[in-house]
Amino acid sequence: AVAQSEVCVLATPVNTISTLLPRILDLLPPDKVVMDFGSTKENICQIADQHPKRSQFVAVHPMAGTENSGPGAAFKELLPGQNVIICDKEKSDSDAVALVEALLLDIGMKIHYMKPDEHDLHLAYVSHLSHVSSFALGLTVLEKEKDETAIFKMAGTGFSSTVRLAKSSPQMWAPIFSQNKENLCRALTDYIEYLQKFKEAIEAEANDQSIDFMKRSNDIR
């Protein structure tokens, strides 16, 4: 199949991409292209850098997804209009990049370019941290639910939207957390620091401080 394909796309958990990529490149004819859709990039790009056919690989991350996974979760409205990141463009053959760019633009995506380490740092804060937070919230509420069986009857849209990511595939996210552990742990340290500040302000009934935190957070709009 690889020999007959103009473009091979690796859209699996990132640990599997790391294993598959060298094997796919081994099989790839000279004028063909392979790209990945992994949510981490530094580890995958380092593996690609060690292969003699590195120029035939394009590192890609579409910034789109849901809490669902697998081919059955695909739908045609998922990618159009969304951002997509290409990493280490200069290490890929210009024809390979042009082909991938044409495909992404034809889908209707907006292309951006980053270094792999920059990508992983930013994604730790705006994606990976969100998932850890959602998993932790799910665990916290499920633990409380053991004693208070009616708790989910009280859950509103705020809880539903915040915990939505906790339905995501552990097989996909555990390798992401592992491959991006240094950046993610840094993000978690910053996040825990703010959680502690909120807790202290609430305990002290320091409403002015709580309001200040929330107003500053409103800038996320």
C-alpha cells in the first residue's frame, strides 16, 4: 500500500507514529510523501531526522478534534476552517511540502509554521494541560459520586463542557503526556500554583482577590 500511495498519513497515537515512521520511510518510493498528524512533534521529528529519507517526511498537526477517537469518529466538517501547524518545513523537500500544503489548503485549513520544540511548549499549555485538568475533574467528581449518587443530576452545562475532554482516549493521551512530559509538568506547576492561590483566597474570604483573579482571566476572551 505504501508503494502505491502518493501520500501516506500517520494518524495514530504518537507512540505508534514513532514506531511506524521509520518503517514507512523505508518502504517509501523516491517521489512519495509521508506526513503525521501527531499532537507532539519534537520526538517524532528527532526520529525522522535520523532517517536518510527525512526530506520525504512532513510533520503536521491539525488543531482540530473531539473527545471521540477512531475512524468512526470522523466527520467532514472537522478540519475545514481550522488551524494546522507544519514543523521543520525547511527539512522537507520543497515538492513534498508543496503537496502537503496543497492538500491542507484544499481541505480549507489555515497553515502555520513552527519549530517542534516551540510547538510542544505551546501545546502543553493550550491543549495538553486542558486534558489533564479535565481528567482530574472527572476523577474528583466520580469519587464524590460514590457517596452522593444524585450529584450528576445537579451537573449543568459548565460541568459538561469542562469535563468533556475526560471522555478522550487514554491510549491516545498517555503517550502524548509522556512525550511532552517536561513542558506539561511545567504547565501543571503553573496551573497548580494558581489553583492554590484561588483556594487560599476562597478560604480567607478574600473576595477582592478572587474577583481580581477572575477579571484577569477574562482577558482570555
